[in-house]
Amino acid sequence: MSSECPKRILNGPCGGGSEGYCEVDGRVCPWVKLFKSSKGHLPKAFTEIILDRGFKIRNYKPQKRTPLSSLMSKIANGKLVLTYEVETGKGKDINSILTLVKELKEYFDAFNFTDNPIGVIECDPLPIAYTVMRELNVDVIPQITCKDRNRAALTSYILSVIALGIRNIIVTTGDWPHLGGSRYVKPVFDLDSVRLVYLVRLVSDLGVDFSGRRLNTKGKIVHVGVAVNPHFKPLELELLKLKKKIKAGAEFAQTQPVYSYEQGERFIKALKEYKINIPIILTLTPINTEMVRLLEEKLKIPLPSTYKSVLRKCTSWEDTLNYNLEYFTKLVSELTSLDISGFHIITFGNIVLAREIAKHVKG
Ligand code: SF4
């Protein structure tokens, strides 16, 4: 299977495929093909963690851990949490990031820092997240993907996260790096998200790396989050993959953006049907009319027709802001009735919007 997949994934389809087609070469994703042809007799690759020969410790089964970060403690106590996504930028001054987080820190429980989203090159999230944590005393969640680093570099990154006292991380397989604009960037994909989750747990729980070499990290907890796409087709395949991530040691999941109560409700119902139990943080991303195409065509995120049509009628920045304020404050009020652990808010640096949505969540 991995030989047919450009990202050499061993554990089910990546989030980059859309409606069964590969984001890299447009062919039918072999994972989707295999899934459709094997209904009722799913091969192990859909249900068991598949590790390659480089993993010398293969029988470790990560267990539930006592929450250590402030974010995970709040989730464990049943509090609805709010996280905010910070773009690390193309070299903007760290002070502008600090100013943004300072403005929002009383409203949000943790701040995510992206790792070259859609292959677009930005600052490394780790030093930025660390600086924000140290300067402002907030909980942070740097992201890490498999696209630019091999397993040695990924291990080094995990070690640094632990050494710096950061207590949460989000791991994903990552987008194909050419999407960011240059075909000369070498895609790495030495691991996939499931193997990376497992690697984090090996390092954090047992104090060993993929090859079983001893490290000084045994019992030093870093909580692992993952991504999940409520719009993936077929959704069953995405849920099978989420189950594998949980088996590998994932402790919370953040979704792709949702835009209606129905989208959120359908997804939460499906999780229950598949007996999946992991704290779910729903992502909300207010956009402007220019972003409609990106979301619908590239990311395959369905937008409700009323939302799109009102956005198109907005003639100024203020109109768009006001409409998004009205739309998302209503939406969060509805979505809080679902069995979720919180919301992840992306406003691309818009402080007013972020604050108002947060105020509605916190009441
Ligand atoms: S969509 Fe993802 S998993 Fe499927 S073949 Fe393409 S890169 Fe591999």
C-alpha cells in the first residue's frame, strides 16, 4: 500500500485526499479503493497500528495518563476549553505575536502554533511557542508534521518540546509541501501521523526513541493531540483512522472547521456510533468571500449556502466582520449543547472576532 501512496503512509488515508482522490497526483487514493472493496473484511491496516521495521519497540500499549497541562486538566474536569490558532508568520517580529496573545490570553485556555500549513514556509513553531509560554505564562500547543522531518529530526523536536517544559503537542501527517508553491521542496514523510503519535508516547512514557535507545525523558508528559476531518468521505474511514490514533496514544482531537450545527451534530453522532471516546475540540474559522473557493474547492469543506450568499453581499471589511460576529456567536451557542470538549478558533489575527466568539462560549 505504501508504495502506491506518495506520502508512503502505512496507517490509512491522509487528510489531504478529497472525495477519494489523492491531493498529490489526483489518482484514486489506494486507501479509499481498498476500503471500498473490502467492506466487512477490513484488512489489519485499517484497524491495527502498523509500524515499520525502524520501530524496535512494537508491543507497547499507551494508556490513559493523568493530565499535566492546564489545558488537559480543564478538559478532564469537564470544562469547555477554548484554543486559538496563531500563525507563526514569515518572519514577523515576535513582539507582534506576543501582543496578539496578550490581548487574547484572558479568553483562551491555550494557543496553537502552526507548522508550515499547506506547505507555506513560516517560522518554526517551537521557539515561537516557547517564547510565548515563557513571556506570557500561557499554555501552548506547537504543531508538528511529518512532511519536512525524518524520524530522527522528529525525535529531536519531541525532545526539545519536553526539555522546554511544553506540555501539549499536535501531530499530523502534513500537506504535500509542493502545495506551498515550490516543487523543489523535498517531501520527507518518513513517518505518518499514527507512527508519530506512537513515537511521542515512546519518548514521553518509556524514555526511548524509535530504535529503543534510552533517553532522559521517561515519565515526562507531553500530551498528544491529533487532527480529524468531519467532512472526510467516506467518514467511516476517517473514524477508523482516528481509532488507530487513539490506540497509538492520542489524547485529544481538533477538527477541520465546521460551519453549521448539523455538521457538528452529524460528526458527534458518528463518533458515538463508532464508540470513539476522545475529547473533541471543534474548529471554527470565520472567513471572507475571497476564501470561499479555497475552502470549498481545495480543502473540500462544505459551506452552508446562506453563509456564502450573505458573505458575497458584504461590501466592506466591517460588513464581513459584523456578519461573522453574528453568525459565529449564534453557532457557538448551538454547538455547546453537543458532547464536545471545546472550540478551536481561527480568525487570522482578528482580535475583535476572536474575543467576541470566546465571550459567547464562556458566557
Ligand atoms: S490521498 Fe494521501 S493517503 Fe491517499 S494516496 Fe494520496 S497522499 Fe497517500
